[in-house]
Amino acid sequence: MSIPMTNVARAVETLLRTGARKSTVFVSERERVTAARRFKPRANEKTVDVVLTIGRPNAAQRKLVKRYLKAGKIPHHAHLAFYAKKQGRHG
């Protein structure tokens, strides 16, 4: 498995710049790079733990890639997942 370092750097850099929970970059139809935070960021945080996963996409991601390819596009940007917004009190 030979993944270009630019894809790894793009996944990690996008994760850190946007404050997202997870950033996924698709290398090809059968390979992806995912960078995910271990903990929700805080205001006084000095370090960031990142888990890097390189491998095959799951079923939902494969469907997404197939839809992109069917439309004639290549998923070249990073797909982001964010933390859920804090719910306020109701009453």
C-alpha cells in the first residue's frame, strides 16, 4: 500500500485547521486516509491527539465514492465530520 504523503498531510492539516472531529481524504476508489481527533477540543488545550487510519473505505464511503464516479467527478477534497452542537435546556 503506497499512499502519497500529500494525502496524509492534507487529512491532518484540514482536521487541525477546521476544528472538525474527522477528516477523510479518498486516494482512490479502494483507498482512503482518515485523521480523527481523540478528544473534543477545549479552549485551554495545549496538545492534540490525532489518530491516523489508512486503508479501505467502509460501505457508506464506498457508496459515496461510487456516486462521485457515476457523476463523472473525483472526490478530491477532504470530507469532514464535526462534533454535535451542544443542546440547550428546554424549559
